[in-house]
Amino acid sequence: MINFWIGKADGTPLFVMARAAPQVKHVTVMLASGSRRELSMSPVIEDFGLRFAAGRLPDDDLPVSLEVAVDGGETQVHDCDGHRAASDRLCGGLEGSSS
């Protein structure tokens, strides 16, 4: 249903990028403080048959999970890994993708 990556490199701020099935309607990042950040999502890109999402995250409030809302009212929750290197933070990345 979704693949996502969280990280930063070359002095960029912490951010999340995701590719999602067309039936994904909203993606929300849950932060350690309990705050929520809804990601901006593209329309379905016909060449890929996918939607894409991205957003900046605070450097001092680590992501805990992603909530993925899909057609029909279902919500999936994907846990984020702990902090690795600042340039290699994964949260359900390609190795742990869900479908």
C-alpha cells in the first residue's frame, strides 16, 4: 500500500517521502511528542499508477509512526525504526514496505 523513507542529507532538514497506492487518501506522521503532521499528497500520477507524498519534519521531535488512511475508512499504522544515522533514518522503507 505504501513505501516511505525518512532522512536528511547534505544539510537538508529532516523530511519524509512516500509512494502510495491510488486508494491511499491521507498519510499522517505521528511524532514522539504526540503531534501529528499530515503530508501533502499528489494526485495519482498515471505514468506510475501511484500517488506521492512529502513533508518536512522537525529535527527535535522524531517520527514514531505513519497512519495511512485508505478508501473505505481503513487506517493502517506503520511503526518507525529508532534513530540510526541522521542521513540513514528508515521508517518502513523499501525493505519493510507494506502492500
